[in-house]
Amino acid sequence: MSALVPRPRAALALRAVLPFLLYSLARDVDAAVGVLLHSTLDLPDFVRRAISLLNPADLARHALISVAVGGAVWLALALVRSHSSAVRFLEALDATASTFVVLLLRPLLTSMALVALAVQPTYPYAFTLPVALGQDLSIAVSAAILAALAAAHLPSPRLPAPGALSLAFIALVAYALLTPEAARRWEGHPGNEPKTLRMAVALGHGLTLDVEGVSAGMEALRPRPLLSAAADAAGGLARESARMIAALAHGPRAVGASAIRATRITRQTIRGKEGGVFTVLAPGPSLLLAPVLRLDRALNLARGTPGRLALTVLFWNVLAAALVAAVFLLARDGGAGPGAAAAIAGLAALLPPLLFYSYQFYPEMLGALALALALRAILLRPPESARGALVLGLLLAFLPWLHQKFLPVWALLVAMAVVRAVDALVTTRTLAALVLPQLVSAYLLALYNFGITGSVRPDALYLAWGPGGVSSARWGQGLFGLALDARYGLLPYVSLYLFALGGLVLSGPAARVLRVGAAPVLVYYLTVAAADNWSGAVCNLGRYILPALPYALALVALVVALAPGRRGVLALFLALAAWSALIAVRLWDDPHAANDCALLLARSAIADGSAYIPNLFIRAWSEGAPGLGARILVWACLGAGLAAWLRRAAQGRAGARPASALFGLAATVLAAAALLERWPTSRAGPRFPDAVDAGPGATAFVEDARVDGERAWVDPGEHAILLRTRDGSGTLRLRAEGEGLLRLAGRPPLPIPAAGLEVDLPLDAVAVLQGRRGVTETLWRQRIEVEAPGAVALGLKVLDAGLK
């Protein structure tokens, strides 16, 4: 019997390291396929040619490395498992080996890509997505595999969760360190931010909303004496109050749309009924920023640094950190507990859109803070005293002063708060403390609009400017677009929020209480969806949907907390979180893509994102691309399916195994992609972002380069150059511009002079290819190394055969 013992152990070892070996082989095959994908030819033997590019020595070396690494990881994880769960080491080895099956996802996708290329070797291939997942999108596959492995082996966390103040402090430090230096200067704030800042200067210097006098930097403007400005402001309030009351006595028409006497000046700027220049933006954010801007003004005058907003941006960081703490409190008290709530709030703090709006002066961040606090107070911690009711009343009363879009949700939240208070049989004093601030706020809102335009309508300023603001003309596009649009929708780029759908359908008392909060969030969502500019104008991803996200995060935390021990749920959550983080890094590095995610989709060399994500930035449904309805339907089905699966997982009927969750996710995504690829897109072939025109019939591809016209900018380090030619020429004339050294194979380092460096770079032939129609192409390859303090510009031109 002893002779039989090694055989099971050998089989166990093979089962453990074989996935690592196949994963390594798949990477090598994908690399070879990636080289041939740069050809424009219709290759009848694409798969055979790709396999012929594999180097046996490299395959062997990579195989040995993968086996060694796999064995070491296997033994280490088994050792940790045996100590943490008190099982025998051999049993831990067996249990650990089975978790590596998730590595087989990569070779399965590679096999699908080879089949697709064998059936149709020209773009868009027989099945595009598996090909893309082996190329520039392979990082998504690796992240999902790592998420499944982490879910299978991570111990249950037992660390104490931080409190709200501790979490806010951590978020504040992170935001202060991450805030771009450009944001600390006035000119570093585009879009509507200058209007908000200009109004804040007017309020801080003269207690007025008239920005006509803000015609220079705040340091050059002389503030009015406080008592004199306050007296004028009080007099203006009294005068306009008397006029408004007198106008109201003549009936609604006297203060309706026909009474508007303000006129348009330029975008979102109007001239008041009695002169003066006003923006149509609500003054709430400017009112908060006004005193801090005065401090910045004094600091700038003392230091001689005009235009800096150091304290103002830091104050905004504090408010954003308070939002993170509010999300934590809402999720914790909503049933998730402190651990899951802290994890979700901390993760969301570093993802779009919370990260972007931690230093950008837009009212949606303040709206998110107000809604998070209000929902917690109304649903979970109703005030029991007149003081608590007054705090809630003041919070709600300030909400419509952030932006006119908050008026409908303000009315609903006030109604919910009053119903809860009456149902709890609070005292008359407590009820008055809640209601009276709303009455005062409503009166002041009417007076604010009347004083500037002559009408008490809440949208009077927008009507004076021109656009009606809210209509039903593009309501359908906004309804789906806020969440799903390829350019401005949130879910395709921060897929972590998809877990909120599961929280909506969970059973249990905590979920039932949170579901009540869906009503005000839905009212706000429908309001901004009805806006003509639901996409958010000039701003980063997710601005308009931001106020709804604290509630969504509370649902996400509830799902994570109510699925204890469901490692499959954890694997899926970690995969979506990893994808969200990867995209967040890309958007952070490219502010233009953060404003318009179509630029991010355009970076994909193989997959055309518009084939899978609906483009809803259209004036009418008739302008939609082919397959638009199918894309919306597929995304809706994916969301519904995920919600149903999470509900089953919370009930203990699904989501136990990370491998099942990973392969189920892959199968679902591939099935959806296979369906959606039936509709054509505008892309006619691969678009490699590192491609540079190198002359007639020649294209050079410079690894990790940023292409600007005919030049490729490369950072210090090694870079591979792949050249595609039609005439067989294999020598590049390389011109380098910048400061540093250029290292070429077989040559001493070449300094780059101020006038630039020109050098002929011989390349190694990779493959000579012939298409079905007899056209030939040659692929060449070489590596260069750049040593420089910054980026170096490369110009590349292929030499004719007679010039070499």
C-alpha cells in the first residue's frame, strides 16, 4: 500500500501547479497573437502563424518560473490555512489546490480567442471580446482572478472598525494629499466653479449676490464695511419683501412667469430686474465659501500669492471628508454594521465621483452630504428633542439653496420628516422646530427669485436666462443615461455600485427600512434625468448622480454585511471593486477622459466600447446607434440577474464558492457580449493608441507611448518598438528630442543633445506575412531604453531600401 501513497500526492501537486502552468502558456500565446494583430492582412493561417512565433526557450523558462511560483504560493497558503483553521497540513494542501482552478479562466479565454481568429482573422473577428481580454484588457481578467483567490484565502477580518470622526480624518488627509496643485488656484476651476467663486466673493466682500462689481481678483477688491453692508442688505430684504407682498395681493399671475423682468446676458448669467449681474446658480455653496475666501484673501495679501485658494480647497476637503463619515453612519445604522460600513465608505471615498468632487466646488457634493444626513435622521435616528428637530429642520431648509434641482426632493423629505414626527407623537415645540425653518426657507426662496427677476417661481432665474431647465424632451435618455451612458453614465466605469441593486431586494427588517429611502432618492434621480443637460455639462464623471450615491453605498454595505461566509459574493465584490479602481486610476491620470469617458473607451485597441455600452447622449431616440435598445435591455437584465443572485446569496442559497462566482461572471459577460456584437459599430479595425506613421506603407508601434501627431512621447525606461512595413524595409531613422540618454542594443549610451539626436535603428524581423490576396507585410521588432529626467519625444521614419 505504501507504494500507492506517492501517486495521490503527485496528482495533488499536479492539480495545484497545472493552472499556473496553463496560465503562463496562455500569456505567451496571447503575446504572440498580439504581435500578429498589428497586421492589416487577412491571414488564412492566423493561428498557426501566431503559434509559430512562440519561442520554445521562453516557453520553457516561463513554465519553470510558473511552476516554482505556483508551488511556493501553494505551500505558503496551505501553511497559513493549516494554522488558522487547525486542519492537518495535507488536508490544507488539498483544499488550497482546488482554489487555483480560477487561473484556468485565462487559458479558456485564450482558447476562445484562437477559435475566433481561426474562423475570422480580420476585424471584428468572429468574437471580439475574448481577443481583447487577452490583449489590452487582460488586466481586467487578472484582477478578477486575483479577486477570486483573495476571496478564497483572506481570513475573516477582526480589526476594530474606526468611528465616524476617525474615518473623516483619514479621508481628509487622503483628500488633502490627493488634491491637484492646480485646484489650489482660482484658474484651476473650470465650468460653473468660477461663477460659484465669484458669487462667494460678492457675498464675502459686500453681502450681495450682485457679481457685477467682482471684476478683478479678490485681493484687488476692497471689502465694504460689515455694518454698512449688513444695513444695506437688511434694507434690501425689507424693501423687496414689501414689494413681493404687494404683488402677491394681485394674484399669482402678478408674480408668475409673465412678471419676469430679468434678461439674459450670457451663459447662466442674467441682468436683474433693476440692474446688476446675477448668476442663475443657487447661492448656498457660495454662502459657505464666502468667509473662507476672505481668509484666503488675507493670507494671499500677506504672502504675496494672489489667486491661491489654499484654505478654501482645504475647507471643501473637510466637507468631502464629512460626506465619507455620513456615508459610514448611514450604512452602519442601516444594518451593515461598523466593519462593512467603514470598508464601503473608505473604498467609495477613493473612487469617482466622490474623489473628484472632494476639491471641485459643485453643489452636488453638498447635496450628497445633506441627503445622507437627512435620510439617517428620518429613517434611522429620528430626533427625540426640539433641539434635534431644529438641527434636522435647518439641514432640510438649506437643501433647496444648494441648487434648484433639490426642490422636489426637499419637499418629499420634509413631508417624510413631518409624518415620522407626528407618528411618534412629538411635542408641538418639536414639530415647530422642524417645520418653521421650512416655512422661512420657502419664503426666502420666493423673495430671492422675486428680488432678482420679479417672479416668485422657483425656476424664475432659469426662465430669465432661457432654458427651462426641466422638461420631458430628453427624459428617457437621462433616465437610462445617468446610470448607463457610454460617455457620462456611472455604472460602466464604477461597477461597484451595481451591488446596490441587491440591497434593494434583500429581505429582513434592515432592508425594509432602507427601502423607504428609495423614494426621495428616486425623486431626485427623476428630477435630474429630466434636465436637458442631464450629462452634467463641463464636469467630471458622476456629478449629477452624486447625491444619490450615499444611499446606494448603504445598500452596497448591507449586501456585503448580510452575506457572511459567502466567499463567492466576496469574490464578485472584489472583482467589481478592482475594475472600478483600475478605471479610477485611468480617469485620474487623464482629466479629459474624466470629463468624457468616450476618450477612455477610445483607448481600447481591440474592443469597441460602444458595442457593449449604450450611447444615450442623443437629442432623440431616432438618432440612436443600431442596437441601442438591445444594449439597454442587456444591462437591465444583468442588473436584475445580479440583484436576484445576491438575494439568494444573502439567504444562503448561492454565492458560496469564489470559482463558481468568477466563471459565472465570465460566462454572463461573454454571453452578453456575443449578443451585442451582432450589431455593427463605427470601428473598422483595431486602433492601437501607440501607433505612429513611419512613412509610406509603414507604421511603428511604440510601447507605452503617448502619440502626438508624428511624435511619440515616452517616459524613462525600456520600450519595445514594433514596425509594420509593406516593402520589407527594416531600418528606422529615430529622432529623439529631450534631455537624457538613449540606449540601443549593441551600442554605447547616446547622449541626446539640445538640437536632438538622429540615429538609424536596425530592427529584427519577426514575421513575413502574406494575406489571401497576395499582399505581403513584414513585422519588425527592437527595444530601446531611455534614461531621462522626463518624457522624451521620438520621431520615427522607415528608411527606403536604397538608403540603408
